[in-house]
Amino acid sequence: MNFSIVASPSTISFSPKPFSVIPKSTFNGIQLRRICSFQPHFTTTSSRSPASSVVMMAKKEEELKEIRAKTTEEINEEVIDLKGELLMLRLQKSARNEFKSSEFSRMRKRIARMLTVKRERELEEGINKRLSRKLDRKWKKSIVVRPPPSLKKLREEEEAAEAEKAA
């Protein structure tokens, strides 16, 4: 509230200023109005039919059953192999060779599923998060670097081709 001061030698009193002194703006903002009456109707249909999504879920469930049937050591070995394959894909990408870009997400998801199953087993054993990370660091340090299976297969094919040329 705005006040004006009226001073006299004996007393000081405050009287309120009228609100009409505050200048009003003539700008009221911008009004947006729809120019055309046509409203596009967007549907949220996916490219997949409901039946195909059920098939995808079934594949994931089968893959999880397959992973859960493995021992923890087998899971660790496969995670190492898949990470090696992921590295090979990255190298192919950087060298601008042909590769399937969908393989990246497929491998990452497979690794994530395996590590999830591994963590579920740790939880069943009562291993807390801190100990789990400690064991994970120890496991990562113990990994012996080896070529991934795809590189081994490629080398075997090259050796077989060289043997045929020599013969």
C-alpha cells in the first residue's frame, strides 16, 4: 500500500494515496486464436501388432529361462564374451565397416539381463549392495583379456582359406 507523508511540527501522519495514480497499461497481451477449424486426428498405433508384442515377450521370457538355467560362472564367461563382441562392433563402426547397428542394443540388453540374474542370485544369498560392488570390482580385475568368439571364428576361417590356397 502506498502512503504519502504529511509532516507538521507537532505530529506526523500517513494518508493513503489513491490507487488511480498508478498508470494502467493499454497492452492486454496477445490473444491466440485457431485460424482453421480442421483438427488433425493422431492415432497412437504402433508398427507392431498386439500379437507380435506377445511373441517378443515370449522370446524374452525364454531367454531369461535360458539365462537362469546357467551357473554364475557361465554367466560371467558369457558377459565377458559379449563385452568383447561389443568392443568388436565398436571397432567395426569406427573403421566404417559394415555392421548391424541393432546388434549394439541387442548385446547390451543381453548383458543387462545376465547381470540382473547375477544380482538376483546375490540378493538370494543375502549379499548387500556394498559387498556386491566390492565383489564386482574384484571379478573385473580378475578378467583375463581374450579375443571374442567372433574374432576366433574369423581367424579360423582365414587360416582355412590360407590352407586351401597353399594346397
